[in-house]
Amino acid sequence: MSDMLIRVRGVHKTFDLGKTVVHALRDINLDIFRGEYLSVMGPSGSGKSTLFNMIGALDRPSAGSIGVAGVDLTGLSARKLAHFRGNYIGYVFQSYNLLPAYDAVMNVSMPLLFSGRTPEAAAARARAVLSRVGLADRLTHRPDEMSGGQQQRVAIARALANEPPIILADEPTANLDLHTGEGIIHLLKELSRELGVTVITATHDHKMLDVSDRILWIENGAIARLERRADVDIQVGTVE
């Protein structure tokens, strides 16, 4: 794996809370490759979400640089960052974040409409990507008419709508039962392999770790470990 997509160099992030300064990230250096499946682990408050926000162009580092596909995110204006997010990043959240009043096609169409597609073109693309994630028979269903697993598949389809090279998935199986969660994990892995999409996920699900290419541990805002999946012994309840 040699096609580097994301380069993080010397990234620090601090939050000034008045009398307290929180060091959320400390000197992060990381290369992430095109088509890689990277799982990020760490306790609550370790800096996982902050690192996600940096890579996803939702926040800026206090120091250091982040490059994606040769673009230095730290040098972009707010307008250009928004354009970057719409074209380079697909987000999948544990709570799905679907619009309850709209059916699956409209939920997936939204980012396409925002990017300038016509309603007809957006709907056609939405139907195609929903079919790809196994929801051809749920196109006109609203979120309250679907199971949790089906809603998460809609969320994945929405993340893929603009064909971004990166998917950021924040605990995507946390609200799903064992069987449904396994289906979502294998779907993300298939998409990574077939489409060359880089999947970066924050997770505590050992099944998701098992399909990863590499596993990154964050502790106290710093990288504690970064290992290939083949070098990690994963057993039920433990990771060594």
C-alpha cells in the first residue's frame, strides 16, 4: 500500500476554557493510504473525535498541517473547506442523522443537490447507490419505516453519494445488534475494496477491528500505537 492520501504532520489542538487549557491532540504524525481501512481506538476524551474533525475539515489544528490528496487543509478559507468536505468526505454517524420527513432517495439526494446536481440527476444517483448497499426495495421508505440496520445503510449510501475518496465512520455499529452490525462492517469493507474508498472509523467493536488494515490507538491526545491488523491478537473482550 503506497498511494498516500492523507498526511498529518505535527498536529496539535488546544482548547482554551478560560482557566484551563485542554490539549486535545499532541504532535500527531500519521500517513493514511488510499483504499485503506483504518480503525481508531481510545477511551472517551482521548482525542479520537478531535482527530476525526481535523481530517474531515470540520476544525483546524492549533499547530501543524493536514494534507489530503495534496491539498493543505490548514491553508483553505472557510468556503473552500466547505467545498472540500462536500467532495472529499463522506460521514457516517452512530445515530444515522437521517431527515425523518423524507424517504431514502431524498435523504441520499441531499448532498448531491447541495453540490449542484439537478433533482433528476440526484435522484438517479441516489437510487443507484441505495441499490448498491442493498436497499433497492426501500427507496420510498422513511427512516421510521426502516430498521436500524437499514437506516445505517441509507447513511452509508448518503456518505457515498458524491463519490468521496474518504469515509469517516464514528462508531457506526454502536446502536445495532450483533448480526446487523456485522452486515454493516462487511459492507464498509466491501466498499473499501471495490471502490478504493479510504475508511477511517472510530470504534470499540472488535469485529470491525478484525477487518481493518491497520489499528491506531490514541491516548491523551497522542498516538500510543499504530499496528497492522496481522500483527495484533484480537480475541473476544481483549485486544493485544
